[in-house]
Amino acid sequence: MAATAVSLPAVRHERCPTPEQIDRLVAEFCRLESEIAAAYAAAQALDEPHQTFKERLILLTEEYGQPHATKSRLLAGASSELVATFGTVRSVDGVAVEAFRVALKAAGRTRILAKLFEECVSWRLVDGSDSIIRGEQLSDRLQAAWARCFVEKPRSPSLKVRVR
């Protein structure tokens, strides 16, 4: 599967812009950036009281609401209702699983582990691996297998504007 390139606006110039044109473009970019910064600041100013109010409603529903569904409470008004859900995230502690595996082995009960957990191996690329692989004498088949070990996704281009 081929990576999709990030598309940029289709603006092409006939020739390289002059220093004055570049300065005008930078000034316009900075003006737009300033407007965006102001808009973000306004949105954040509105978001803070909204989040505080939301937290108050969640606490109110948690305290006075009736059980609704698993891990949810419902607080009903005359024409509206609040439903607060209190979820949890469950993750696996690999060190604790290994300790459990050792304890199961000592008890002669290791078959249980495969019913409870699936062992997963994770791989991370070592710094300098590209130069190492170039120094190895690998067949075409192994080179192709190496190349399939990676998925490359395009990133959005970045731009730094420096005003002198």
C-alpha cells in the first residue's frame, strides 16, 4: 500500500518572488497567525467556564442521580436529563503478569495463563539500524523482508517564519 502525499494548495509562481514580495507574504502570514492566536485565546476563555460547569453537573448527577446503566447515573428534570457515565480503563501490568506466571509455574498451574493472557512481543527500531543493515550481506528476499518491517506515513509540512 503506497503512502498518500500531503496535498498543498495548488499555487505556483512564474518566477521567484522579490524580497519585497516575500516580506509582504510574511506580513500576511503573521497577520493571519495573530488572528488565529486571538481566536484560540477566545475559545480557551470560553472553554474554561464550560468545563467547570460540566464538572459541576457531573458531580451533581453522581450525587443525586439514579442508577441508569452500567457505570451510569441519570438525573431527570421536567424536560431534560443528565446522564453521567463513570468509565474505567483497564490495562495490563506486564511485570505483575510475569510474577503471576512465576507463581502459577511454582503451583504447577501454568495452563491457566494462556486462558487469561495473550503474550505480545513489541519491537522498536534501534538507532543506527539503517547503517547496520547496509553493512550486512542480505539476499534480495531478506532485504525485501526488512523493507516490509516499516510503515511510513506522510507528515504535514512544517513552516517556521522568522522576522528579521
